[in-house]
Amino acid sequence: MENWSALSLAAAGTGFTFLMTAFGSATVFLFRGGIGRKTERVFLGFAAGVMIAASIWSLLIPAVEMAEEQGQIGWIPAAGGFMLGGLFLLALDRLLPHLHPGDDKPEGIHSSFKRTTMLVFAVTLHNIPEGLAVGLACGLAAKEGLDSSVTITSAAVLALGMGLQNFPEGAAISLPLKKEGLSSVKSFVYGALSGIVEPIAGIIGVLLVGAVTGIMPWLLAFAAGAMIYVVVEELIPEAHLGEHSHSGTAGVMLGFLIMMVLDVALG
């Protein structure tokens, strides 16, 4: 496994996350209507918890360690990259036309896209930083001559965590699409395709590793900032955690716990 190229690792990692999105989208064949609100809150909360833990243990901590190994002040690239990642997602959020499930007013620039298309775009926003994070981790793990702050095992753990939270995300897009009047097959296809951006972002991440090794701490923190933006701006409001939702809060804690244990025990 250590002889795999960076692109092969990234293809395997982001391919897995894409498949988990497709598996989650396939739940549309199991439910005639939508899932219960409590279940949806657990799903969204779980995804948020996984992304928070992955941002800390898989991205920010390795960014600090790598910066210090390069003779830099560890927190500077971590903080700078984190802010840039959040600003990047803010720009995409303002520009890309998208619609969140349960909302009537689209976000982003005005467009003539159908509601179903904008629903898919909303989840696509979630998947960009996830694919980038997995690609960066796989690229670093496979690159010779770097310290073991990001190993093949830790990259695999990150891909596993992203895949776990992609399952409920896939369900969270395909089921609303069915509510919008699409057939089960179309809802599944569109839901699955919302995850295709992850392999694309993963390849970009690998190419960045090969081209700009010196600013890798910034890029790792960039991916972390982008994921935290998604958690705070999208997942937590959609889970309505501000309404004292015990099920949503339990989902966050469970997702965080599982990702933390995976990262510390295996990464």
C-alpha cells in the first residue's frame, strides 16, 4: 500500500466518499415519503460532528506540526489558512445559486435554475472542502521525503470519516428531491452526482501537494476553515440545533466522538 501513488490514494479515498454519498442517496428507495424530522436532525448533526473533529485532528493539528517542522511559528499558517478557507466558502456561498432543503428563498446570484438543481448545488458546496481535505492528506501521505505528520493511515481515517458523514448527506439531498416531485431514480442519481465534486477536488489537492509543498500547512488549515464554515453556516442551522434539539445535539456529539476516536486510535 505504501507504494501507491498520490493520485491512486486520492482516487481511492475520494472514490470511497463518493460511493458513500451514493449509498446515502439510495435510501430514497427505502422511504415512500421523507424521513422523520428527528432522524434528519441526527443525520445532519452527525455530519457536523465528524467534520468538526476531522478539521481539528486531521487538518489543523497536522498543519501546526508541519509548520513547526519547517521552522515556522505553528499557529500563524494554521490561523491564516483557516480564515482563508472560511472566506473562500463565503465567496462560493454568495456566488453559487443554491437552495437548502426546507427553504423557499434561494441564495447566491439570481438564476433561472430549477429548485431541484439548486438543491443539488447546496450539497455540492459541502463536498468541495471534504474532497480537497482528503486529496491533500493522500498527497502528503504518499509524497516521499515528508515527515510522518500525515501518514497513509491518517489519510485513510480522514477518508473513512468523510465517507461516514457523506451517507446521511446523500440521504439529506435525495429525499428532499423526491419531495419536490422527482422520481426515486432521478432523486438517487442527482443525489449521488452531488458527490462527484469530491474526486475532482481531491485531484486538485494532490496536484497542489506536488506543486507547493512549502505552503502545505496553509492548505491543510484552508480545508479546515472551509469545513468549519459549512458546519456553522449550513449543517447546524439545517439541523435546527438552536431549537434545543436533543436529537441533533446527540448526532453532533456522536459524530465528533467517532471521528476523534478513529483519528487518535488509528491516525
